[in-house]
Amino acid sequence: MMKERYKAKNERSWFMTTHVQTAGCSLTEQQPYNNIVRVAYQAMAGVLGGCQSLHTDSMDETLGLPTEEAVTIALRTQQILAHETGVTRVTDPLGGSWFVEALTDEIERGALALIAEIDTMGGGVFEVEDGTPTKHSGHAGVVQGIHKGYFRRSIAEASYRFSEECEAGDRLIVGVNAYIDTDEDRQVEILEIPHQVEIDQVDRLTAYKAKRDQKGVSEALDAIRDAAQAHKNVMPALVEGALACCTMGEMVQALADIYGRYAGGPEW
């Protein structure tokens, strides 16, 4: 029996598992109940696309942290898809669809073009020899793109185009630039975190720091700085730091002492 399970596991190992999250950028502050419909359609698209893991956004995420009610509705959306629509009974419901395949090919071509553009920023296509990136590989392309403001600029340009389309009426967003309710009481219940939560957390952190070995903490933080300064793999030092009861903030600051902090970089 164990051999059969092992064999079955190996036969399935080549399949790529896919996680899908619905598009938070499509949610609107106006008429937030409309977001339930948006999330449902997007979740259905993810399931039809064959995802193995799914995250459905809450309807009130544009207003603040989700309330329990909003989280429950997001969960029920998945459960309705799983148990009432029948989409889980077919492995590939859209298999053979020319339209879907054509869209997939178009997205792939666009994605590969962007990846190639990013690769050239760091020295060409990513190459690996004996498990190690070669000297002239493109593994630094993303880093160079960050320094050059490539990603911030791309996001800003896409946001600008989206805004222009909405203002011109070329793209209709229900509740925002179409079917607007001027008398709408748009605010749903908003989750409010009481100030006492902050006070309690500060007290817990103070008590936690008082009980630990301060010398061990200092040595662990120094080890993190030394690893970063020497361009070594910092993960072992971070693990030791966690075992020495360093806080995440302290370890991040130790890295910032060497690397500095990202200030945003150029946008244009």
C-alpha cells in the first residue's frame, strides 16, 4: 500500500499547483456590497482556470481591515462555488476553448516579453551552472529594475491609463462612474481596533524583552550584521537571532544598519 501511494505521489509531482487571489484592485469604496459580486466572478474564473488554492477578498477591504461578517461572506463564496456550482466535478471545464486558449497565449507572450526586458537590465537571460548563477546571468535584472524605477514607473503608468479610461467613460465601474447613487449611505460596518490592543502588545513586548538574555541578543544581532557585511547567507544568522529571542524589528534594524532602507527609488 505504501509503495502504491509513493508511486501515485511521484506520478502527480509534475503538476504545477496554482494559488489564485481575487483582484483587490477591482474593489471599490463606493457601494461596497457590489464587491461581493466582483469577488464571486473572479473566484469562479480562478476555479475554471484550474487553481488548487483560492483566496477570496472581503468586500470591505477598501475601507479597512475586514470585519467578521465580510470574512464569512468571502468564505461562503468559496463554499458555494465548491458545493453548489458543480465546477469541481470537471478537471478542466474550459478545456478546448479556442477563446480561452488564445487569451492564454496572448498573456504568455506579453509576460515573456516583460521578463525578457527585465532580464536585459541585469546582463541577459538567467543561466545556472552546477546550481550556481553564472557571472553573466540575468539574475540581477529585477534589482536593476528597482534601482532604475522600472516597476514603480510601470505601475504608475498603468494606474494613469486606468484613471483616464474611467474619466473618459471608456471603462465603466459600477457605483463609481456608472449607476451612481448620490444618496447612498455607502459605509458598511467598519472594523475598529481599540487602542487597548496597542497597549497590551507593548506590555507583552516589554515583559518579553525583560526575561531574555540581553548579552545573547546583542551577540545574535552582531552576527546578523557581520553576515550581511560579509555578503554571506543571512538566514542562518536570522534563525539564531530568533532562537536568541531577538524581535523581528531588531533583526530588520540589524540588516538595515548594513544595507540601509529602501526609500522608493526613482519613478520617472
